[in-house]
Amino acid sequence: MTCSRQWIDAYVDDELDPSARWQIEQHLAGCEACAGLRAQIAARREQVRAAAPYYRAPDRLRHSVHAALRAEAAGPRRWPWLAVAATVLLAAGLVWSVRSNRERDLLAQEIVASHVRSTIGGRLVDVPSSDRHTVRPWFNGKLDFSPEVRDLAAEGFPLAGGRVDYVGGRTVAVLVYRRGNHNIDLFLWPSESGGDSETQRNGFTVLHWTDAGMSAWAISDIARDDLQRFRDAVRARP
Amino acid sequence: MLPHLDAAHNLARWLARSAPDAEDIVQESYLRAFRFFEGYHGGDSRSWLLTVVRNTFLTWRKREERSLANVPLDEERHGIAPAPSAADSEGEAEALRGCIEALPPEFREVLILREFEELPYREIAEIASLPTGTVMSRLSRARQRLEDCVRKKVAAR
């Protein structure tokens, strides 16, 4: 093997597969120039990490981004791409044959939207609490229904809080549960219609069911089985 | 809480080499991310946001270049190349900063993503829309250039 700088860089970065790694190690053991280069690359890398400036975001930027996102969320043209997607579907002539699916699809898309928005915008919960007796009364006056709030900590899904969101043309309750480092959003609103469904979208699992006159949607990036367990825990009568 | 804001700002700041421009780019990036999150297909959200920052920077640079069509040299506009006398009093951090900023942007971005964010080559490849092999060779060349530049500065003292 000849001295090749980029392989030594990749070796220092621990980016080589075991066989290439082994070859480089063999070579370094016998080639003083390359061993020197390896040491130089590693030292300079550490120096850059330690001494070159890492530009943290100033507080004023944090505030202005927050303000811009809030203004955007409150704006009227909230999801212009939804209109685009609908137009494309219409043009394809698909919309008539799959109307109810399309409605459910759009709802699922809105659910995903709300979930991602809450993560990016940093507004996971409006009422952070693991106590259902704090979360449920908080919804009073904010919704035209009273969602049932269950504590599922014993099942491995501790409650993190709740928020109010706007989905499918109405205000809905969102209960946020935790599973390890992941969030599960549970959307609830009164509705009689709709059966069970399950979709994968943008890397999230979305489960839908109807129970006791409430339409329920659960979304998370946890494993599908875990989310199904979550659904079963929600549906189980206490 | 805004996730990955420091990482987004650090990348934008190194790419744009100007504090106010970096802040504009970050702000625009978060709005874009917010509006077009359907481009997010799961996976590492930091990588995804950094991709948005990089693309926003490219759009911003194109716009800048159009409006500054008669000022061809980036370096002149930003005053990157320091006078030789300045090198004497430069600290280590200042020498590194100057040398990283002097790298061509395509080298600079892989270096920043690797050294500061410590991203694996595969993720850098996704962010910069490059084959992984190209990330490997670019990073290596970026480090080589940085090494030469820093040595030159030290020798000039």
C-alpha cells in the first residue's frame, strides 16, 4: 500500500471497515512518514475542535426565530403545500375513487404536521405535567369537549403534558406521553365516524381508532409494536 | 427550546463568514424547515436541519452574487486575506479561523460538519449531496490545505 493521505484521514476518523483498517494499521507500523502524518492529522483535528470558534447562536437570534415561527404558525397560509397536493390528486383523477381515504390521508398529514411542528417549534406541551388531575382541567374552556386523560406510567408511557392544536378544521386535544426519549402525541376529538387505520409517514407511525365517540390518532417515531401497545393501553378500560 | 440552533448557527456562520448574514440564513432556514417539513423522512433531525441551512446558504449566496455582480472577489468584500503584518500578532485561534475561512466553500462545509458536529462521512454526504467517497477526499484535501495555511502563518511570525 502506498501512502495515501485520505485513507489516513479516514482511519483517524474511524471511518474504515475492519479490513481496510487492518491494512492501514499494518502500513502505519512500518512507514514512519505515514505514522507521522497520522499523528499530525489527529493533533490538528483536536486543535481545531479545541481552539477554533464554535459559533453558538446568540440569544437575540433564538428570540427572533421563535417569534418568526410563532407568526408563521398563526398566519393564514399555514399549509400551502396541502393545496398543492390536493391539486395534484385532482389532476390525476384519483380523488373521486378514494375520497374517504383521501380525507383520512389529509388528516394523517395534518397530524404529522402538528407533531413535527411541535418538535421544531419547541412547543411540545402548553401544560407540562405528569399529573392527569392537572392536565384535564387545563383543557376546560379551551375545548368544546372534555378529553379523558389517563396516566399510563404503569404501562411504560408516562404522561408529559398536553396542548391544544388545530386539526381537520377544529380545535383538538393533544396529550403528550413519553417513551424513553421519544414523544407520543395522542390527538383526541369527538367523532362517531371512521374505523381503525395504520400508516407510515415521514418516518412516523400513525395509528387511528374511534372509541366511545372520540376519534383518536396516535403518532410517534417509536417502534410500530410499541405504538400499538400504547394504543391498546389507551383503549383498555381502567 | 429550539433544537439544533447552535449547530445551525455555527454552520451558517462559517459558510457565510459574517455574523448578520448567518443570523438571516438561520432564521430563513427554520422557517423553511417549518414550512417544508414533508422533506423530512425521519432519521436524524440535526442532519436534516443542517441540510436546510446549507441549501438556504446556497440560495442566499446566489442572490448575493447577482446583486454584487461587479464585485467578483468574495475575499475582497469580506476582507478575509489579512495583511502579512497582522499574522505576527495572531493567536492560535485567530490563525485557525482565518485559514478555515480562506478554504473554498466546498472544502469548508465538509470540514465544519466533521470537526465541529463530528458527523459520520455518510451523514455529511447526505447533507452536502455528495458520494461518501467524495466526502472522504474533500475532507482530506481540506485538512491538507488547512495544515499548509496554518504552517505558513506560523512560519511568518
